[in-house]
Amino acid sequence: MASMAQAIRMALHYGEKHLDVKDIFGEDVGAPLGGVFTCTQGLETTWNTPLDERGIIGCAMGVALTGDRCVAEIQFCDYIFNTIDLLKLVGNTYWSTNGLFNLPLVIMTPVGAGIHGSIYHSHSFDAIATRLPGFKVVMPSNAKDAYGLLLAAIKDPNPVLYLKPKALMRVKGKELLAGEPESDRELKAMIDAPVGDRSKWKANWPELEDESVELGKAKTVIEGDQVTVVTYGRHVLECEVAIKEVQSQGVSVELIDLRTLYPYDWPCIQKSIEKTGRVIFVNEDTEVTNFAEHLVYRTTQELFYHLLARPRVLAGKNLPGIGLSPALEYASVPMKADIVNEILDVVKELP
Amino acid sequence: MSKSKSTLPLEKAKLLEIHDLMVKARVLEERLITIYKSGDAFFWIGGPGEEALGVPLGLLAKRGQGHNYDYLHLHYRCSHILTSYGLEAKNVFRQMMNKKTDPFTGGRNFSNHYAIPEWNVVPVTSTIETQYLTAIGTAHAQKREKAKGITIVTGGDAGTAEGDFASSLVWASRKGAELPLLIIVQNNKWGISTNYEGQHGEVNIADRGKGFNMKTMVVNGNDPVESYIALEKAMAYVRKHQKPLILEAHVSRLYGHSSADGANLRKDEEDCLVTFEDQLQQWGLISEDECKELRLNYEKETRMAMEEVRGEDGPEANTIWDHVYADNENADWRNF
Ligand SMILES: Cc1ncc(C[n+]2csc(CCOP(=O)(O)OP(=O)(O)O)c2C)c(N)n1
């Protein structure tokens, strides 16, 4: 089964071949490396930019202003912060011009902790991303969605921020993509660049299909009726493990993978909370002015009388950084035990 | 006594065309200032005094849509460039008075913030210097498509202190990946209230291009003839060699920074129009009376245009959600 990095690579290939993607660029995105997480190996339209994040976003804007489609990468979201005003411009160009210039571009960037990345390879970006009106924001939790969301992002006429949970880059999917060979070794031989000299290597792409995942549509990963857990990215996996544990104690949990953070799938969340009466929103960005707080706000405004317990946000501690030592990292972001505790706590709470 | 045809620096018709457009552009800006002062607009910013550079630029650039035409990444002092392109005064006033008929932003943005897809005029933004970044992208796309168009970017002198200006130098000059990018600096020697010496150690801003193996030019942007000849050469070079060039033009800031500092005529700045009219009269190409008449005609025209659009409606409040997303997809979270 393809890893998330391989799935992203295949989606970009599909984009080049069928969706008119003209440029894929960023720091170390082109040959020979093909990206620090190998997401851009073997592609036709990749190129290395100068080490200049503002230049990368500005270039993507310019390409999109000509109507050409491109995918730009910021190597780690930890280094996207000096482009915030440009991201504001990307988000407001269509609106400011009253519909004259849309920017069909995708910006992808690895986010989150989970790889012992220390202070500058562990930042999250979802809270800020959802404060950039005009953007759509997605974050996959598995290889198949990574593929499908990227195709949808490329096709979308709006700017899309594609957040890659970096801890999941090497995690293999559980479902084959249409056209993907069944054997991992075969896929690797086809699309992974060889170690050593790559100058003559060319990828041998499988015949892939358009398996887009519609933007704005969440997925109910586990059905349950006592409490709803809404999350995305690597915390879908973290929550799955936690939910298995509480299931053995007889607690029934519904797990929703949001997939698109904005515009988010409220009907899916709403239906679930109406059923369970309890909800926990889980993510690893810092907890103060966290995106989940907006979802809690909406929950209290619209679903107050369905609630059996206080809606919760379980997010990263409001710290300046994530320390390298595992003890520090694990105390900073929601871990399995935190999720288990929160679930058990919320089901105990009675109105 | 009229100068013989052969010694004129440009064709007579071209000189008169430049003059005509300079007057037209100046009158347009002066009308904008009047609109501001009479309380019909919230804010004015524009480019009176910089016409001797802008008008030739607009005459020489290749107007049209798509990669084969020139992309213009402008700042807020470029109505003169677009006057040469055929900009309609009425539309400028519509934007100035934030009418819903404002064809560039629908009443959403300040004056002189143009966005004209048919002419490759990409949206003017208030963020200083970011246009030097977006220019990289259109120039890259043109190079990729082996297109006939080039990208032209312009901005003020103070803004060149932003890293975005340096970005344009770096990205445009990479060996084997040089960009067809004409980088212009309209050096009016001011950044709001901070003077040139207060922000620059370099003698010429254009000199920074030398470190990047770029061709550079410094011109008297108050002289439309010198500007025209230099710009013609610069554009030809960029078009032919598909390489960047940086051109710095010394210009005047004739009415201050914006309405925020009064928008009053500064007598201590050279007025390029006065200088050019003296020159044209010396050459015997136009009389003082003809100059006056030309100005009066444009003043009348702009007054009528202004009066025509003054009564037009502003945008309706319920349109705030329009065009957040393409195809007017719902963007109000209350309705997700
Ligand atoms: C990034 C940014 N910083 C500050 C401002 C506020 N501001 C508007 S114009 C200006 C001065 C610009 O000077 P210069 O680049 O020389 O252009 P000029 O206005 O003189 O033509 C400043 C500081 C801004 N619009 N954008």
C-alpha cells in the first residue's frame, strides 16, 4: 500500500498529466531530492526555488494570476510565518477584485509534531490557516485521502492550503488507490527514486484514476453513540487507538475525520452531536484561539439543548514551542492517554 | 522658430501624443484630489508628477491578455501608465467614490488600485513591494511558455528596502533561469515623510542589480523623451534576451504622499509637465494657448465624467460575501 508521501506524489503526477498543473516548486522540491519527504520525486514539472518562502508564495500568486495551475511547497510550516501577509493577499485577491482574478493555486506544507522535530519542525498551522478567509484548508489522515484531497485541491478554482501531517508521511494506507500495484515493492520500484545517482532515473507511473475527495466533506471513521470526537490529520490515528481502548471499557465513540478544515462539514458534525450529546474537538495546534474553539462556539450556539456535557477542546498546550525531549513533546500535544482521559471524563459528566 | 524634423529626439506626432496623455493623466489625478477635497471620497493616493515616466511606459508596453502580452505589476501611482492604455476616467472616479460600478474592485478598494484582466494589469495591492514577488510568477510563466510578453513591475524607492525587492533580483537573475522581467523603481525620493538619505546608503538603487549581473539604467523620469528612449531600449532588451533589467527613474512627488498629508501642490518639486511644455514650445510644436486649451478640454471632460458617476449607487451591504470563493460558492460559515 502506498505511503502518504507516495500518494501525494501520485496525485501530483495525476495533476501534471490530467489537470494541467504547470509548475510544482519549492525548496529542494526538484531533482535530485524531490522534496525532504520525497513527495515530489520523479515528477515532470518540479523545480527548486531559491531559499525564499516569500518568493515562493509570490511566484505561485503570479503563476496563478496568469491562469496557470501550480502547486507550491513551503518546506515546513515552521517557515511559512514570514509569508502571512502574502497568504492574506492570496486569500483576498478574488474578493478584493470583486471576482476578477481568482487564484487557482495549492500551497502544501508539512505540519505538526510527532517526529521529534524539536522547536522548528513541530509547529502546527491549522489555527492560523483557518484565519485566512478566501482559502480552503485541508489535512488528510491517510494515503487515500491524501491522494483524493490533493486532486480536489488542484481542481478547485480557489487557493487551497494543503497541510501535510509530517508524522504520517511514511505511514502506509489501508486501501489501494485505483491503478496502484498490490505489492509495495512493485510500487517502490516504479516510483521511488533510487539511492545514489538518479540522473538517468525516470518514474514509471501506474495508470491512476481521478479519485477526488470532495472538499468540505468529513468522514465518519468510527460510528458510536455516546460521544463524538472530531479531529483531523495524525490525530485521527491517535484517536483511533484511544477509542479502541475505551471501547474495551464499554464506551461507544463516534470519530469524525474532518479532512477539510475550511469550509468545514457542519452537517456531519451536527448530526453526530445531536445523536451523542457529547463532543471533543482534538488537534495539536496551541489551545488559545484554536480553530476548535470556533467549533465549540458553534456547538454551544446551535446545539446547546442537545448537549449532555460541556463540549471540549483538547489541543496543544499554549507554549512557545515543542521541546525535543520526548517527555517534553508528549506533555505538549494531545497523546493517546489524554484522549482516553478526556473521553472517559466527558461520558461521566451528566447534565 | 520650429526645430527641423531631423533634430527632434522623437517623431513630432509621438511627442505630441506623449504630451496629450501627460495632460490627460495629470488632469485625471487633479480631479481625484478635488473629489477627495470636496468630501466625495474617503482617501486619495495617486501619481501626479510621475507622468513623464508612466505615459511612455504605457505607450511602449504590449497591452493585451495572456502570456503573449506584457504583465503589469503596478503600485498606486500608475494612473499615467494606464491612461496611455486607454483607461476611462469614469471608471477611475467610480473606484475613487467606491461605487458598485467600480469595474476594478466593486467599491472595495482605494483609488488607483486597478485590476484589469483584459490588459494583464494584475491587482494593485496596498502592501508595499509585494508586486515584486508576484512579478516573478508571471515572468516565470511567460518564460515557460516561450511567450512573447514580458513582465513589468514598478514601485517606489523606499519600498526597495523590503526583502521582496531583493527577492525579485535573486529570482530574476538565476543562471540559465533568468526571467523576462523589467524591474522599475519610481524614485521620488520620499517614503511618506522619510527622505531618500534616511533609508538608503546606495548611490543608485539600480546599482543593486549589478551584483546580480543585471543590466541597469538610471534615467531622468521627469523627462518623457529620455524616459521613452530608455524604456524602449529596456523593453527591447528584456524581450529579446529574456533577461531582467533594472531601471530607476528619478521623478517628482508633486502632491505629497496622499490625502493623509494634504494632497497639496509642492512648489519645490520639478513639474515634468511644465518642463516638457516649455520644451515643446521651444521646439515650436505647440503654443502656450494650445497647451491651455488642451488642459481645459480635459478638465471639462473629467468634470462631466465625474458628475455622471457621482450619483451612482454604492454596493449593497448584502454583497459582502460575494466573491470570497469562485463561482460564488457559499463562504459564510453560518450556512456551511
Ligand atoms: C508593507 C507595507 N508597509 C508599510 C506600508 C505603509 N506605507 C504606504 S506607502 C509607504 C511609503 C512608500 O514609499 P515608496 O516605496 O518610496 O513609494 P512612494 O509612496 O514614495 O511612491 C508606506 C510606508 C504599506 N502600505 N505596506
